Amino acid sequence: MKRMKKCEVCKAYTLDVSHCGKPTHSPHPPKFSIDDKYAAYRRMNFQNGN
């Protein structure tokens, strides 16, 4: 089953891997887990502006 993707350039939704010549990404947030092993790395990356 294909999942919906979102184009960063034109904000359009598509099922393709690329749109407008740029790669697309998933518009859905990751699943929540209490036992998140990478939360500290994600917060550190967010605080650094990446």
C-alpha cells in the first residue's frame, strides 16, 4: 500500500517519491512511543536548528 506524501515546493499531496523535481516527505507525524530511544537526539537536533 502506498502512503500519501507531501511536496515541499508546492505543498501538493501525491503518491510519488518525487514531485516538482524535489523529493517528497510524509505529512504524518511519527508514532508516539514511551520507550523512545532517540528522543534526546531529536530534541538536540531541534534545538540546534536542524
